[in-house]
Amino acid sequence: MTAESATEFRNGAAGRLGASERSLKTDPRTHPGLVAALAPVGLGDLSSAPSVSFRSPRAELLEFAAAVESGSEPLFEALNAGLPEVEGVASETHTVTGPDGHEIKLYVTRPEGVQGPLPAVYYIHGGGMVISEAAGAGYDRWRRELAATGLVVIGVEFRNGAGKLGPHPYPAGLEDCATGLRWAAAHATELGVSNIVVSGESGGANLALALAIKAKREGFLSTISGVYAQCPYIYGKWALDGEGLPSLAENDGYVLNRDTMQVLAEIYDPGSANIDEATCWPSRATTADLEGLPPHVITVNEVDPLRDEGLDYYRKLLAAGVPTAGWMNMGLSHIAETLVRAALPDVYAANVRGISGFAHSLR
């Protein structure tokens, strides 16, 4: 960071607050390895506004989300092409029946030849609660990388707000996550599991945080030994005006476009009908919701529009007396510590160590 940019940051004028035309690739805070990795796929430039708004007809919103989803997996593959296979782990699939009779797949990955019981990470994938699937190659690799550190990793295939696994707005996805967690806890001996940490990034972090609140309310909190949430997306359209969340304007268009996040919020929570419900938008959690929850880790990224949502939740947890650790990944955009494993191997490895170490510390 130059002396000029450091002065801007201290004065609250970092990112686009200091220069509206600034982009991720021209922001002096951005990790140079990230700039190089994103250049070939065009993500270093300001992201475009979506072709729809949250006020658009629902059919158009769902069509937009499906198009975004179709481009996501090829993007992940392009960013991590040529990586060697993760060896020494094995995977199996379990199918759980939800309360209304639908099937929920759980992808369980464990180290080969290791005697249990082992700590488990119950992993909830990102995508704004609206797109992507646990079966995708990128998320499969992430589970295998974590499992290689001596964990049982359970990926839950929940119903999405849109895309191939949609359209199912809140609370469908959260209910699936709860059903899968309860099944995993009930079959802990069979799975070789000692304790379960719930983890996710972005929309998956929303569901991870919401799942802990739901578990407390419904009496199954003992199934969760800890929560590890990365770059949580937890405000919904309540954050539209950006009051108290300067990162929304400071880093707008840095991979994530603020207007796109409002579209995803409308798809997940039509008409903001649940804007004050903490299990839909955890930013609305009260002290009573949070008191007595298990240890949490909240991580945020410096040049992510969602940075300040995570920071706000971190402070709420501390105020409620929840054992909580938190840190900021400097120079990184939204979930870059997971998204660009090939270009940022040291950052990626530190991320894996952080989650694995947390899970092992609670066994």
C-alpha cells in the first residue's frame, strides 16, 4: 500500500469511496497475486450491474440466477486448472429424507486409513442461498482438501432459491441443512465423528450462522461444537442504503456487484417478508438469539463489499458473550481465499489450517 492509499484508508476514503472509477485491479490494497489470477477471466474490472433489479418479475429473476449459475462452475475450473488430485481421501454419499419426503444428499469425505473418531466439518456451500450445488467439482475439491487434514467433511445438498436445485425460497434450504445436521449427529458413531463444526462461506456462512440460531431455538444446539463463517452474506435488502456498512460502497463491483446481491436477496426472501427474522438474515439476531451459542470464528476480506456485514456480526457475538475469534484477510476480494487456490496457495493453505485447527481444538 502506498503512502497515498494509506492516508485515504485512514480518512475513510479507501476503494471507490476515494475514487469512484477504481476497480479491484487498480485498488492498491488488492493482493498482486489475486490481480494476476483474475485478469484472464475479467474479474479484476468492475463487475457489471445485473440485467434485472430486485423489483423485476420473479420469472425474470429466476432466469437471471440460472444464467449466473451456469457460468459459475466453468469459472471455478478456469481459476484452478491444472491442480493435482487430492490423494489419501475417500468419499461416499448418504441420502436423507426431509420432513416432506424429498431427498437430501450428504457427501461424506474422510481420510483413508485413519482411525476415528475424528472432528467433522458440516460444510454448507456458497451461492447466496440461491445457486450452485455441493456436487460441483470445486466444492468436492474443497471437501477433499479439508478431509486430508484429518477431518470428516460432510457436504449438504440443500434446496436453492433458484437454479437447478430451485426454486425454493427461505426456509427450504435452511430446513434441509438442519435435517442433514441432525442425521449426521444421530449417526456420529457410524460416521466416525467426535464433534461437528458447521462451516460455510458467503451464502453458506449465512446458513451456518442461521443454523446455530435455529438449533438453539429448537433444542438441538448440542449437535454443534462450533461455527466457522467466511465472508458472511447476512443483511439482505435491509442493507440497500448501506448505513453503517461502508464496505458496500467502498468495494462495490469488486467481484460482487451490490445490485446483484439485492437480486439474490429478493429471490431467497421474496418481498423481504422475513427481513427481521434472524434465521433468514442473521444480521437481525438479538442478544437473546446469540447468548449461549458455541464458539464462533468469523472471517472477512479487506476488499469485499460484504466485509462490514461480517465485522458487525462478530461484534454482536462478542457483546452476547459468545467465545468468538475473527480476522480480516488483507488484500482479498470475496472468498478469494477459497476461490483462487492455484494462484494463492499460501493463502489457501492458511485457510484450510484455520478451519481444521478450529475443528480439532473442539473435539
